[in-house]
Amino acid sequence: MTYRVGVVGGGQLARMMIAPAVELGIDIRVLAEAEGMSAALAATQVGDYRDADTVLAFAREVDVVTFDHEHVPQPVLHALLEAGVAVHPGPAALEFAQDKIRMRTRLAELGVPQPDWAAVSDADALQQFIDEHGGRAVVKTPRGGYDGKGVRVVEHGTEAADWFAALAEDARGGDLLVEELVDFRRELAQQIARSPRGEVATYPVVETVQRDGVCAEAVAPAPGAGARLADVAADMARDIANGLGVTGMLAVELFETTDDRLLVNELAMRPHNSGHWTQDGALTSQFEQHLRAVLDLPLGLTTPHAPWTVMVNILGGPAEGGLAERVPAAMSAHPAAKIHLYGKDPRPGRKVGHINAAGEELDEVAYEARAAAAHFD
Amino acid sequence: MTYRVGVVGGGQLARMMIAPAVELGIDIRVLAEAEGMSAALAATQVGDYRDADTVLAFAREVDVVTFDHEHVPQPVLHALLEAGVAVHPGPAALEFAQDKIRMRTRLAELGVPQPDWAAVSDADALQQFIDEHGGRAVVKTPRGGYDGKGVRVVEHGTEAADWFAALAEDARGGDLLVEELVDFRRELAQQIARSPRGEVATYPVVETVQRDGVCAEAVAPAPGAGARLADVAADMARDIANGLGVTGMLAVELFETTDDRLLVNELAMRPHNSGHWTQDGALTSQFEQHLRAVLDLPLGLTTPHAPWTVMVNILGGPAEGGLAERVPAAMSAHPAAKIHLYGKDPRPGRKVGHINAAGEELDEVAYEARAAAAHFD
């Protein structure tokens, strides 16, 4: 017997599951969207994740199906369940990651603190929400957004006219999500793993820095986060993971408001950029933990190796030449930095790798990670 | 451009290079002896490493050729060099790992402390060495031994008659190696990496415990090893790596004698069992370091994560059932233990995995690693 995990999607999150899978003796197989993707080494099949027959054929060779992303359509997920395939996270949980209005509705039912929000079906309703919230608001398409896409700050109800028009043409119809523009001090993220048997394991809450809607840095633990803040964040993540029935890794993105509240911004039901620090900073990385969770194995300790770990993304990569050409100088100048590259070609704004650095002094660790990452600009 | 490393041999050492290769964006390719070996995930070719054409064809797709073992014949290695292939370690260095008499001769030239030894061509010469060394000695076949194979403790010159007979039939001819039986307190191992440009990086010296000629445990650092012992071991490894022109990882197995000397027992020119602790115990694992060294990239820091790391081998595995069945109980009882499995079927005495544990207290760490490993008995 060998544990066999099938990952739908061949991006860097699938790629980063390969290392812990190999170490634990887990047979990892990837259904990739195309040849030559990040996780190509473990790709056993190339095909369309929106096609039920393709995913079913892939699933036949594994014990559990999990995901590199949250975009597998519900009918495909249900076809897997009907065929007796273990799917983690399951469609009922993924629904809340796929539809932000359903997520907001469910979090409200659970009593989880979140920004004021509404589902709006036209410009007038949007305008009314804006008027009631200081003249500005955040509009989001409930489905399909990521890394800042499908998110717009607006002052007038007419500024989302194109999205309303698109929804009107969509067979599923539906509303846009509008949220208050939260007056926040900083953004945090809380990682938690939950297994089918209901075991949970939380990581230290981290601070994330976003640039242009994309995660640029994460600092673990969040500087100045006392026991109370850490407990509140972990409790919220536990409530959400249990309340939504999440299996595998869950990232809860949070606003820390200027009046000291934590509000849920977004959810991700998979290993998440804000948890990459765990690869070199914690006893069990989020990628190993995800594999353990979806296989319903006991979860690992999340103990940090060092007081501070900082993760800095490599965004875009060099304008000329490849990433590999920059490796020698980065390694030479920053021997304590851990370099992670995703096997992707440089392209403006694209996540092509990240650097982790860990140590005793936050200033030094942050400098090391940032300076090493700068070698790849 | 992508760094491409070709590993000849598909065993667990090649397998354990996969994780750091994936993280660093290195394209790793393995020439495996057969289908379904430990490193099967990265196997791009199956073939005979003793066949020059096979290895040459494999080498054409990579930037550097390195090894899972030291058994590639010299003519094949030279054929690679003649074809312009980068080979690390190169044939001149590997010769000393392949032939223990040449190794002893070269270490003597370098003035490196080692047990008394002789090359003997018949039972009389062997008997004379035994008589001069207290009535017992260790006889070794100069070529092809590993994990205690090809090693015999003898009291009479006639006890190696079968090996002398085999050498007489071998076209290469040659002598047997005989060594004094060293009165040692314990065995140590010193890991060092050396790159083609001559950069070296040493790891803390470790204590190893052998059972039936096979490494059973490693404790890093060697308990009670003060700065003097650590420096002597590191200096010896540096002298050997430089003197033999080793590239990649070198493990120097040492006897610590009852009169406080360090004598070289064996050399391994590759990642070595005594260095597996670095996967979870050091900033740069020996597998990442080997890849960096053979690619002539700057070497990584070898700083330990914790005061103590203990590695315990899983030897043989369960008499009934597979290794995977034991994983849940081991994880549940020992959440701080890091489990490494090689994708090999259990078989008496076979190395099928290992456990690493790290922490502040040696007793606790050693218990954790041993108790977790015992789940796989």
C-alpha cells in the first residue's frame, strides 16, 4: 500500500507539494492544464479540469483528490463524490471559496466578524451601499477573482456597469458583492489545517504586505501580535474551518482595523502564499500539512524553527534573461536565504518564486529576504 | 536557461535530491537501474550505468552528471569527460572511493591519520600482518563493498582464501586490503561539500552508531565534541577533499580511538547516511548542498536549526504489511518526528527510510527519533 494523492492543477502550489510527498513516501500525481507547468515533474496527465470525464479518469488512480486552485466546477466535484472518490476540500466547503457572496452569508450565520457587505443586483443598490458607507466601497465579482482581479474600489454605482452587464449575460445570473472600505492598520493571515476526522492545527498568525493586490511579503509571526491577538485569529480560523467543513489547508486573510478588530477579508482553501514561510520556518510546512490533512493522517507540529521568518515574493522576475542566471549572485551574497523557484518564465507581475529567511532579529531577517529577492528583479 | 543535473543511479540518495532540486528550480533527471526505483519520479531513462553509450546518451540532456553511488566504471567516466561532459565528482576523485587500497595509499601520501594497513596478495602476507597486529585484523575487498559487505574480521590468513581466489580470476588482479582492528571509543562522521571552484563547507561532526556494519543512528553534533575535536575533524575532511579533488559531498567516516586520535575509516563521495540529519536539522541539507556543489553554485550555510538532531534509520521495515500502514500511528505518537520513506518494499536489513528529530535536549530528541522509528519495525 502506498498513499496516493491526486492534485488537480499544475501550478506552483502543486509543485511545492512534491517535496514533502517524496519525503513521506506519498505517491503524488498531478492533472496539469498543459505541458511544462510548474508541477510538471509529477504530472501524470494533461487535461481540462472543467471536464468531468477527464477528472474522473485522473481520480481513478489516486486515494484522494485535492487542488492547486479553487476553480474546479461544482458539477465536476459532485461527479467525483458520486463515483466514490475522496475529495478534500469537498464541494460543500469549496462552494464558499468559489462564491464570495455565499462565503459572506455563511460567515454571517457563524457570527464571524467581517466588513459590512451586501449583495447588489444593480447600480442603484450599489450606490445606496456606497452612500451608507462614506462615499466609497469595494465591489467584487463573486466568482473567478484572485490576486486582486475582480476587485474594484468605486465611488459611484455606475462604475461596475460592465460587471452587472456580464452577470446579466451569465446563465447563473446573480449579484455583485459590495463591501465597506475597511480602515485597517495592516493585513494578517491565519493558516489552519483541518482533517476529515476534524483534527485541526493552527500556525502562528502572520502579517502580509500586499502590492497591487498581490501578496508581496509575509512576516511570521505578525510583529507585535500578543497572545490575545494570536488567540483571536486562531479561534476565528477554527470556527471557519469547522463551520464551513474545510479539509486541508485554509488561509484566512484578515484586516486588523485601526480600532483593533479582526475582520475576515478572504478565504483560500489550499496552501496559500501567506504560508510559504512554513517551508523553511516551521517543523511542518503547509504543503506537508495539506497532504497529511487530505489523507486524514495525524497533523504535524507547527512549531517555528526561529523567532522570525520572512517570506518575500519574486514577482515578475528579470526583464532580461532568466531566473537561473541570477541564482549564483543571490546565493553568494545571501547564504542564509532559502531560494524557491517555480520553474516559470519571467513575466511582469507573475509570481515566479519566493525567498524565505529565518533568524533571531526581525530587521536582519527581513533585510536578508528582501535583498536576496531583489537579485531576481 | 535552467540548471540541469543528471544523477546516475535511482536509489534513495537520488530520490532525496529531488526535493531540493524542485525548490531551487533545478531540472533533475535520473538514470535508473530499473523501473520503480526510489527515485522513479525523476527517472527520465532506465539503463545500465556500466554501458558508456547509455550514460553518454543520458548525459547529453544535462549540464552536469553526478551519482547516487560510486560504482560507475572508470572507462565510462572517462568517456563522459572525453565527450565534454561535466562530471562531479570526477573519475580521478572517484577512483579513491572505488578502490580502498588506492584510497589508503593516497591518504598516507597526504599524511592523514589512518589505521595501520597493508595491501596483501596472499594468505602468508595476511598472516604476517595479523601476527604483527595482535592476532586479529580487518580484511576488505578493495572494490565493490558497501554497508559492511566485503569486510571481514579475521584471525588467520586462510580466512580470506575465497577472496584471494576471486581476485586471481579477476582480470584486474590486485591485492586485498588489510587493516589493524582499531581500538575505538566510537565512530564519527564528518561531512564536507567542495565545489569545482574549490569552495568548501563543513557540517558539524556527528557520532554514528553502526549495527551489523550498517549505519543505524547519527547524532549531530557528536556528544561531547569540543571545539578541538570539531576542528580536527573538519580540517581532516578539508585536507582530504582538497587532496583528492573531491567535488560534491564527501563523508569522512572516522574512528575516535580510546587514546583520543581520529583515524579515517572510510570515504563516501556523495550524500551519505550519516548526513541525513541535515534534511531537518541544518539550514542547507546535504542533498541541496550536493546539487549546489556539483553545479559550482555558491555553497549554503550549514547552521543547525537546533542544539541536537538525531537520525534513526528504518532498517528492514515491518515483517508484515507495508511501511505506509505504520505511518498514522507513528505520526500520532511522535508529532515532532520527521518521517522519510524511500518508496522501497520492506526486506530484512534493507534501508527503507529514516526518522529525524531535533530539539534542545538530546535525551528527548533521541527518544523521539528511536520511538518513531520503532513504529516501522
